[in-house]
Amino acid sequence: MSLLTATGLCKSFGATEALRGADFAIDTGEIVAIMGPSGSGKSTLLHCLAGIVRPDQGRVAYRERDLVNMSDADRSSLRRSEFGFVFQFGQLVPELSCLENVALPLRLGGMRRKPAEAAAREALDRFELGDLARKRPGEVSGGQGQRVAIARALVTEPKVVFADEPTGALDSLNGERVMGLLLAAAKDVGTAVILVTHDVRVAAYSDREVVVRDGRTPAQVAVP
Amino acid sequence: MGIGQTLLGLLETGSRHGYELKRAYDERFGRDRPLHYGQVYATLARLLKNGLVTETGVEPGGGPERKSYAITDAGVTDVEKWLATPEKPEVYLQSTLYTKVVLALLSGRDAASVLDTQRTAHLQVMRELTRRKAAGDLADTLICDHALFHLEADLRWLELTAERLDELARQVAP
């Protein structure tokens, strides 16, 4: 049984049809790249899968639970406890230190400050970022910030990490480092990773790819 | 790759037997495609004939594998010349793939699926290289990176072609 599935997703923004019947499935611990040209609907698909955007039509199921018709409160709670997110520009909270940023998902999940910050420190250490704990996002480099964002995404040991162009703002070497860390850490805890990217070198870190074209996901090709 | 110049380059670090040269070559450059002994001895014979190497000794027992070789001044000049000469930048037109796409369009088949199949095949190779990089040393990383960048270039062509399929279909329409 797949961990997360979507069938027949349609989504329009005004007159623009972003998704026109997209399908998707991912298993536990799998790494899947969503690829396709700019404007093809990759990010909309990711946002529908993560329960950030509600599709106009179609079904999204996480462990058999209907994500589309779930209450907002349940969906938020599910996102906090089971999902992790990494975006192109990290989206760290600028007013918080790196440690507080990493502890944030745990705090939002109801954990008290001390144990949350202890777990965050452990996560930062795992990514060799212990020295940055007290620094704010504005005081660290792009590559370091993105690694902090990965530590934050993985601190709750989520079942699925949604990564939207996680290396898009980094140079090749930092991009490789970030991908290596993200996937090694995800593999360690059996986290599935859904990776939106237009970069084929990043996609090469995945187990398989799903191509989105004009809001659809044509039957995926199997090569012997 | 110029096997002759590569062997000469290896000999610049000191004289070696044929089998030592083969081993040094395979270790550094032949991980994917090791040299055959025949290639090594044929190349050494040619280098000897052209005065680029010289025999420095023969161990008892005879046979080409028992001979050791050293580079000559002419050999050093040859290596220098080779290193200073750029490789010809080849315009790698994916002519076979282009032909397949055009033929698919001409015959009313799904040209996009031709490109999809190729993308999947390319990505499969890229995954293998990426895994090899992750498990390997710096030499592996550099060798794999070179291959990865070439495959990436192919894929960029492929993606652009996918976006231009409608336009191409109009142009090749009979």
C-alpha cells in the first residue's frame, strides 16, 4: 500500500488550469522527483499532496486518510506531525535563532521549550551546524541556511518530506552537500522525500521521477 | 584518449615494466575500461619504434612483460605537446534521437514518448553515477561529474525539444 497517493487532481487559479488530472503515489522511504518544465504544475502538485492547496477535483490520501475533505485543524495537525518541508530559500524565521528555527516544529506540536531545544541542538549537530545555533538566518550563508532548513524539516522525524527546489538557490557544491545530507538523513529514519526540481542532477538523487506536463502526469516510462 | 601519451606521462614518474604500466593506468584512468595487455605492449612497441621510450632492462625469462621502459626526451616533448593541445570541442548533435523524433512526428506517433523514454534512460544512468559518486573517492567524483554534466547537457536538449514539439510538428508536417 502506498504511503501517499493522489488521483485525478485538478486545480485552477482563476483562468489558469495548473493541474488537469495529475496522479501520484509514493511508498515509505521512497525518494521521488517531480520534474517538468516551468509552469507545468510541479509545485501545485506538491502543494496539493502536502495539503497546503486544496484541489478542485481529485483525491489525496495519506495512509488511507482523505486529505482533501479533512478539517483544516486535522490537516494542520497532520502536517505538523507527519510532514516536513524544505523550500528553495529555506524560509527560516528571520527573528529566531537557527536553534529556535529548528525547534519550532516541535514547539508548534506542543513540546516544551527545553526538550524541543535539546532535540533541535542534536539535529543541528548531526548536520554539523552546532556552531550556528545562536546565529540568526541573516548571519549564515545560503548553504548553511538551507542545511538548517533541512534540520528543521527532519527534527520531527516526519514520514514525508516535501522539498520544493531545495538547491535552487545554491551553487553546485553546496547543492550536492545539501542533497547528500537531506537524503542520507531521510534514509536513516525511513522518511519518504518528494522532490520538486527542474535540475536533472538533483533528480538523479531520487529513486524514480514523475514528469508533469501541462498539468498532467503522463504514464511513466519503464526502461528495461 | 591518447593511450600512448598517457603511458608516456606515467613513465615520466619513473621507468616501469609493461605490467606495472597497465596497473597504474587502470588504477587511475581505466576504472570503467581497463587496458588489455595486448594494447599496452602494442603501444609500447610503437613508442619504442618512434623513439619516445627506451628499454632500460630485461629480466630473465624474456617476454615483453619482463622489459622495463623509460621515457626519452622526445617522449617528454610529445607529452608536453599533447597536454598543450586542446581536445576538439565536438558539437554532439543527438542525430539519432532527432531522427526518431522527426520520424515519430511524420508518422503521427507520440514524439513526446520518444523523449520520455530517453529521459528515463538518461536519468537511470545519472542515478548510477550519483550513487557511485556518493560511495567513491575524489577521483570517482570527478570522473562521474564529467559524465553527469554531459548527460545533463543531453537532457537539457531533450527538455527544450519537448517544449518545441508542437512547433517542430508544424515544420515537418508533410
